[in-house]
Amino acid sequence: MIELKSKREIQLILEAAAILKKVFVAVKPMIVQGITTEALDRAAEKVILENGGEPAFKGYRGFPKTACISINEAVVHGIPDARRLKEGDVVSFDIGVKWNGFYADAARTWPVGAIDPKKHALINAAKDSLDVALAAYQPGWRIGDISEAIQRYVEKQGFQLVRDYAGHGIGRQLHEDPQVPNYGKAGRGAKIESGLVIAIEPMVTEGHYAVETLEDGWTVVTKDRKNASHYEDTIVFMESGFINLTGDEVL
Ligand code: MG
């Protein structure tokens, strides 16, 4: 069941999102060769706690860390550890914040140092597909209109979209209805109504979209081990349009 949010609830999600954006501001400059993903995780947790929030992922279904950090062929749910970033890596950094009972969720994919043009295109496809889908938004849309817009854009760039994971409603729970697939048909799915808050999160693959989970029980990688990128924002829809609560052009 989809729970539409009141203005008060949207305000709290916006405040959670503001903490989340502070995490991106702190962590992005740390994405350099040699740093461990554990150090990035600690920095993220520090920002969240200093601002009075709670790390939303830590303990969620037993996930042990604050951020999901997924490198190269890892798509989502990578566990921070002693691994060091290398020049040319593509790093997905996914973070959730809980604040006064409400959640915000967002992800960025960043390059480590100089990367080749194909990796740049892969990163941009995830980011731009979300922006392109939102820019096309019109009142009366259904979830499927978002799905189709993302899929059309990404496939035009020569990449594919992971099928096994989707965006989601968000609010009092980290994952709520509706599911927001990154592929599909316009005109299908739930209606987008005022008060709907969803996390849209395209997961883009350089090769085939098939994925599998590693033995750690968490890290999702492409089956063909080609690179992936992931971008996510928490969006609220209202009578007047939408607001990207976690969006920020400088990031
Ligand atoms: Mg999410």
C-alpha cells in the first residue's frame, strides 16, 4: 500500500535529506587512490551522527556498515572494508539517513582519478537518466512513465539496466511501496499523486544486466564482471511538480 506523505512528514524527509547531502559533501573529496572504503564509511557515519541522524543501513537486515560502497563490477550493497581505491576505479557510494523517524536515501557514482571515456559515459548514463526522466515529468504520470523514460535514455547510450533491483517508496520505512523499476512501459503502475515520495535509483551496466550476489551475502556484481554505475535520489511529488530532496548540482 502506498502511503502519501503530509507536509509535516515531507519536511522531516527533507531534513533527513539535508544530512545526507552533507555526507556527500564530506566524502566526495575523499575519493582518491589509496583510501580504504572503511575510512569512507567512518567519515559518513561521523557526519550523520554529528548532525543528530542515524545511519539507516547499519543493521538493516544485518548490513554491518553505514554506507554501501560498490566498486567497478559491483553494482550495489558492497560492504566497506580494508580495500583501497585504485586510480581508474568507479565507486558507487549509497547512503541512507534516518531523522526523527523518517528516511532519505541517495547514491552517487564517482571516479577515482583519471578514468577512460567509457567509464565516464557509464557514470553519466545513470545520473542523466534520472534527470532526464524527471525533466519529462508531467501531472498524470504513472510509475511506468518514469521507468520507461530511464530505460529509453540508458539504452540509447548503449548501456543496460539491472532488472533485479528497483527504486522504492520511502518515508517511515527505508523501503516502501511502490517499487520503481528502471525499465518498463509508460502508463503502467501506480499513479503519481501529490505526497508520493520515492527513491529513484538507476543501476546501469556496461555489459549485460544480469547480476549475482557474492559469497559475503551482500555485494551484488554483474555476472559478466563488466563495470556498473548507480545513482539515486529521493524525490517528492506535489501538486506543483516535484522536488529532488537529495539533488544538488555541485555534486
Ligand atoms: Mg534505495
